[in-house]
Amino acid sequence: MDDERGIATVSDAAFLEVQRLLNREAALLDRRDYAAWFDLLTEDVKYVVTARVSRPAETGPLDYAIIDEDADTLRLRVLQIGDPKLTRAENPPTLTRRFVSNLEVEAAGPPNDYAAHTNLLVYRQRGTAPDGDFYAGRRRDLLRRDRGSLRIADRLVRLDHNVLFDGSLSIVL
Amino acid sequence: MNDVTSIANGDPWVDTANGTVSREIFVSEDVFCLELDRIFHRLWIFLAHETEIPNRGDYVVRTMGRVPVIVVREASGEVRVLLNSCRHRGTKLCRGEAGNARHFVCPYHGWSYALDGGLISTSYDEHLPADMDKADWGLVPAPKVESYKGLVFAAWDPGVSQLRDYLGDIAWYLDTLFWRTPGGMEVLAPPHRWRARANWKIGSLNFIGDGQHVATTHAGPSTLNRLHSKKAGFFVRGGESFQVVTDEGHGCTLTYLAPGMPEGNYLTHPPALRDAYAEVLSARQISMMHHLRVMVGNVFPNLSFIENQVALGEKAVLIRQWQPISGTETEVLSWVLAEREASAEYKDRALKHGFHNFGAGGVFEQDDLELWASATQASDNPIAQRFPFSFHSSLPFDSAPIENARGPGRAYKPSNTEVAQLAFMRRWDAAMQPGD
Amino acid sequence: MDDIVRSAPSRSWVDAANGTVEREAFVGEDVFRLELDRIFHRLWIFLAHDSEIPDRGDYVVRTMGRVPVIVVRGSDGEVRVLLNSCRHRGTKLCRGEAGNARNFVCRYHGWSYAIDGGLITTSYDEHLPPGMDKADWGLVPAPRVETYRGLIFAAWDPGVPELRDYLGDMAWYLDALFWRTPEGMEALAPPHRWRTRANWKIGALNFIGDSQHVRTTHAGPIALDKVRSEKDGFYVQGGESFQVVTDEGHGCTLTYLAPGMPERNYLTHPPGLRGAYADTLSADQLAMLRHLRVMVGNVFPNFSFIESQVALGEKAVIIRQWQPLSGTEMEVLSWVLAEREAAAGYKDRALKHGFHNFGAAGVFEQDDLELWASATQASDNPIARRFPYSFHSSLPFDHAPMENAKGPGRAFQPSNTEVAQFAFMRRWDAAMRPLA
């Protein structure tokens, strides 16, 4: 699952393009503008979030998916949490703030396709709970030029959690 | 501790005559401590599925109430449940969640134990007095460990009945979920784990028979799944539905296919395997499965299960454990299973479908948790505790089981009453009595 | 929880003869639980300002001790206080902090209630037993809800006196803050909310009469305000000052203008409205207001208020609630109010001035909180608990109220003694004694 090889450098222009995309994406998610967010994805997007089984160091940890979606199921998920009538967990909405940092970009296959590696920290406060909490993880995005723009084709979020501390995950990471 | 049962206002916790249940038992730390004593450190508690530890030395680390245990397949192939605590100074032998071991070595002072728990060496055996018998100082085994159809249970009271007897009539239903094919079922991934700020019993009640919450709580996935399935050309409509209650407070809710959808849902089972069902299931069990859309239930106290499907090819068998942390917090474990003989591609779909709906990011799960947490918080004060929860909609139906043509146990209709929930509460109440 | 109450010794934490109070009263969890029972789940507790819920169906969600409540304006215009917990399984009906509702629908199983609390439907009424009367299963209303000058209070003990009687002589001072004009006051924004790792009583003591801390704790803002105000050409100097204590442990501290600054401060009141004060206030109240620089006080147990100003046009009326969370933590709510009839520009200035000084980032607030938290932490150990807090500087003044006070209640001079604080502690001690 750990697919980080030595990161090949890309041009500053490419780096900036990727950074702009990821910053804009985080802002849209924090604003809960899921329609605009969905437009940043390719039509065959894959979205996977993993958690971790802690095991002895000799064996190494085991990551396992807690979310594994294609465009269809991801759309269902987002339709649910974006519609006040269809969600309980997100009504009242949780407040979120995404910090996407430590960006590294490498060329991936076809020209102008990239793999972006970032650290992700999401602060979240439920509407109903007094205390905020955090999701932390490492994110790997495959970005592809599609319909004229760079879009997210494949996202893997490896959470640094073995037990999710506050119920089940009702936001997009 | 025992005087806790005589609660302040003298009202019973479970008032079966009036169909109400005290809120106190869903928040109180004193009640929680008593539950540990009377239920979790005594009765049969589900721990793991056999396929999580297929090989010798494979182990998973689990908890029974507050007791940390290692569930390990020892050299003989038997499953043992050992207290995860060194006899010397108490250190946990296994500090990860899962692994494979040849033996268990304490990292503190080096005591080592065989997979069956026997003490091999204290590392300083030469300093031991002559009368210390190492055979007395092995890892503490749970006195009762049994498996039923791949489900591993243990109990700390050596006097509990045989597991098969404890399960009673619910075993018939468990068979249809957990042993359909000669190979049985297989866990497809490690259990998802998350914390809920809610009492564990709310989870059990939710699964044993809570037909009333589906339309309200799960308006989101219910609506969206229907749209999604219609687009895919097939939506599995539910028809006749009823609750089943068995002895020991186990129970489940069954929903059959709507008339005019004969066996449509049955088609979502792995095609190549349907014939194999007849090798292990009875004709009556197969007949039930042919018409089944959803089965959801609970084995007392805290093992829940569900098989649910909405669209062709989208189904999964899920196991759920409601592991109590305190009066107001629960750790939830959630496994997805499929038939061992199913194709890799089928298993992959089942896994995705399973946790899309019921995993740590499950679209059903997230709404339940939000509401359970708010119920717990709102009930955790003495004013609210003057006003018990309503289980009224069990009363008119409780004493009138219907003819259940398809399976054992006492069946009740309609399914959106609270008969099974009240049966769970009655069993709980009996377990909490000193003499039970 | 009730068990603790029964078993609690009828002891006292307040040594009235020697002028000391045990530290345990400011950190103990047992003391906290007893406070919930004897004070917060029983006596009049401030909840909201009338102007926060102007229209039918408007509600805010608040807490009384540990009891979550909805404060809602019913279809008849009456304010009701309802336990925020579904009667079925306890889920919170309102899970946000404020809103407008036509009725309250539980999102778990769909029970719905009118905004006056009456149960409309369980969604499965057809399953209810005939003996269940829906009229008995509405949302639980607080038995007592009364409003004084826009301040909404509720109590869970139906036997508490009328609110007006409970407020007693303190009402005269509240009038001067909260009902100066025919329309009364208005909350200018939602309350600021913050958590503090300190016992709630420190807040109440700080407001009822703690002049000793002002120069030390607030050296920063006082020095800076003075510099700034002098630059602006106007600094409101304080003159005569005294404390007022009334029955039930309410009290306040008044500071008049320094001689030679007649009525200058009064000019900071909204210019167009000063004439209107005479419509609602008595001549005595007006005379006090004319000479007033600061009024700060507390209504037992946890409702505080302050009006303070340093420069021309810079003042605000602040109300404060010290909402206890445990023996060592509280949530503070802080509202800023202005006269309803005041100009928008005036209200805007008042709001900014109010939370610059006393909001979640207030320049006064931040220094208090730091010191309160350190006091709580340093007292939360058995060694420190052997040494009570000193309230000595109340004793020489306690029995000598001054004459010729400008308003009702017992007044004491000078204002920098601890007479009012000790009066609060004595009232608290009386409230904590076992009920007859």
C-alpha cells in the first residue's frame, strides 16, 4: 500500500498547478460545496480511506480500507451528507478545516499526469459535541488531465488511526 | 455494588407491565460496573471469527467487558482465549491488535509462555523457590471457549451452559448466515473500529428489532439507495416482515421480498454457490433464504448481525460487536464476511458494499451514531432520569406470537413494534438480578 | 446521583465565624454533584434573554446544570422550557444551538411534538397499547418558567417562590440595567461561549463583589484604557463605591463617579433615550444611574451582569452565565445588550466595546481566566485542601451596613472588602444543606 518511491521532481509550474488544485479542493470541502467539488474529480474517480491494525513491529502494520468508493458510490455518499433532509450526522453540519501540507509532486505515466503526496490534518467539530478533534493521515492523489483541466482521478488517504474516536466518518477527507 | 439495584426512586429498571425502561441504565457508571460483573465477565461473549486466525500461532487481541484477552490458535489447532496479562507484573503480552506468535514473551522481565498459555520460563527459573509450580503460573485461560459455525465465544463463568444450548433457536437463523456452504464464511478484512459516545445496549436494541427507526434515521441512504438501484435496473422491495424472539433474549427481524419479486434477491447470492447451500442447510432454511430480503438481529448481550441488500449483486453479511467502555461509551467492531468459496471478485464487491453501508464510514452508521450520542448525553442527568424510555409499542403484541411457518422461535407481526427490544431488556433485567 | 445526596453528610464548607471557605468546595466532584441536586436542578436558573427568541417557534438550546433544555416561544407567544430529550429513547430533539421550528421531530424514530411540548405522533400510534395516554408523553416541561425584565429563568423544583420574590431587592438594580426604556433591552448577538478549567463559583464571586482583584489582575487594560481615554480627552474616574447584598445571596458592587465629574458618565448612555428612562425608572433609580460608573453583580447562583465604561460612548451591558461542567470546569456564556430603541450605530459600538472587554477574547476576561484556572489546579490536591481560602476581609464589615444608601438592600463600605462574596458563600452553604 505504501507506494511512495523516490519522488522525482517536476517543474515549478507543474508543482504550482497541483498546489492550486489541492488548495481549491480543500476550500470547497470546508465550504461543503460538494457540487463544485465533484467537478474536480474525473468521472472514473476512485476514493479510498484506510485505517490501521497495529501489529508487532516485526510484522509491520496492516492498513485496511474503511471507505472504498467509485464515482457512483462516492456520489451517493456526498448526496447524503450534502442534503440536510438526508443526513443526521451532518445536520447540524460539522465544522471542518483542512490543512493540506508537505506537498511533493512526481510525474505519473502520461505527460502532465501527476502523483501528489501530502500530509492531511482535518480539524472537525461536530455541531453537537463541545470538543473538536482531528483526523490525521497521509494522502496520495493521482491527478489526470481530463476535460481540459487537471482533476483528481484516484485518492488514497491513509489515516493514522486504528480506532476512529468519534463515531463514524461523515466527511470527505 | 449490589445496592445499586435498589435505585433511588424505587422504580424497576425494566417495567414490563407498563412497557417502560429506566434511562439510568443507559448512562449510569454504577449500572455499567454491575453489567461487567453480571454479564460481560460471566456470560458467553463473542470474540472473533475463526477465519481471522487460520494458522497456528495466529492471534487477535480482543476485550470482554474490561478484560483484555488473546484469541489464539494454538499448536493443536484449538482456539484458546487467554488473559492478555503476564502473571509476573501484569504487562500485556500482545500489545498490537493482531499477529502471529510462536510463543508469548513478556517484554518486561522475559517470562515466556507457550501458545496454550503454559509458562515456559521466567528467565530466572534458577531463582524460584522449590515449591513454586510453574504449571500454576501459566497465562490465565478463559474457562469456557466454544465456536459455533465459525463464531468464537468465550465465558469467564465455568458454569455457563454449552454454547449451542445458550444460542438455542437463534442458531437456526445463524446457520443461514454463517454456514451456508461446506466451507463456511470468511472474514474479508480486519474489523473496523470506532468509538461511539453512547451506551452499548442502544446498539443491541437497534439490531434486534428496531423497524421504527429505519425510515426516519436512515432517510438518506434509504432514499438514495432506491434511486441508485432503480438506475441500475433493480430495486429489491420488502414485503412481509416480522420479528423473532428466542430464549436468552436473542432475536432478529426478518423482511421477506415483496410479492411478485420471487427469489429476486436470492439471485444476489454468489451464483455458483446457491446449489451448495442444499448441502449444509435444511430445506426449510433454504426456503426462508429464498424469500429473504433482510435479516438483522442480536445474540445477547452484544453480538449483532445483518445481511441486507438493495440492488442486484450488492449484499454482504456483517457482524457487529458493541464493546462497552463505560456507561456512556462503546467501541464498535464491524466485520464483513462472505462465503469462503465465493469468487475473489464477489468478495471484493461484498466488502465494498458492506462497509459503504455499515463500516467506519458507513452511510447508515453515521446517522445512528449522531442520534445515539445525543440520546446518551440528554439522559445523563437526574431530571431526565425521572422519565423512563417508552417501549409501549411492544405491549399489544407481546403476548400474541403469530404462526411462524418458516423457522423456529416466537414470531411477532408487524415488525415495526418493539417486541424484540423489550424481550432483550427483560433478559438483561434477569441477568442483572443477583440470583440469575 | 441521588444516592450521593442521601449519603452526603450535613457538613459545612463555610466557616462563618472565622471567615474561611474550604477549597474542596471549589474542586470536589462530590460537591459538584451535590450542587447539581441542591442548586442547579432545583432553583431558579437564568437561561436566555427574551429578545433571543422573538418569534413563535424561535428556540435556543441551553443547559441547567446537566439538564439540556430547549427554550422556545410557543404558538401562544409564551416561553416554555422543555427537556431536550425525546421521551421514546432520549435523542435530542434540537441538536443545534438555536433555530426556528414548527414542531420538534425526533430524527431517530420519528416521534413529533408541538412546540408547546405536546406529543403529536409516535409515527406508530397504531401499535400503542390502549392504556398509554399520549398526553402523558409530551416533552417534559420545566415546572416553573418566569421572565423578569426580559431575563428568562426556569426551575425544576415546582415549589420555588415566584421569581420576582426570589430576586427581592436585587430587582431594583436589575431594573436599572435591563428595563430603562419602554421597550427594554435587546441581545445584540448570540452569546460568546468558552470553556474554562475553573469552578463556576469563582466567576460568581468575581462579579458579586471582588474589587480587590481589579487593580492587580486587570493592570493591563486599566492602564491602557486610561492612556487611551486621556488621549481622547475623557476618562471616567471612579469615586464613592460600595457593595450591596440582598436576600438569597444576590449582590452587586456600585462605583459612582468621582466628585467633580457630575453626570459626565451618564452622557455615555444613548443620547436620544435618556429622556425615556424617566418613563420606566423611579426617581431614585434615575439618581443612581446618573452617578454610576460601574455596576457589577450576581444573582444566585450563576447569573452575573456588568455595565462598565471608561470613555465617552464606550459602554455596554453584559450578562454572563457560569454554567458548571464539573467541579473544575465550566462553560461561560456572555451576552452583550443594548436598549432596543438605541440607534444602530450605538448598538454596534456597544457590541464591539462589550466583547473587546468581556467577550471570548476580552482583554479583561483573559487575565481572570488564567488566574482562575491556576487557582483550581493548585487547589485540586489533598495537601492544598487542608488550607481553606481566606474571606477574612469580610468579617470586620459584615455586621455594619452603611446608612443613606441610594437603593435597597444592605450596603457596605468600603467596596474593596469581601462582604458580598461571603454573603454569596453563606447562601451557597445554606442551599447545600439537606432538604428538610
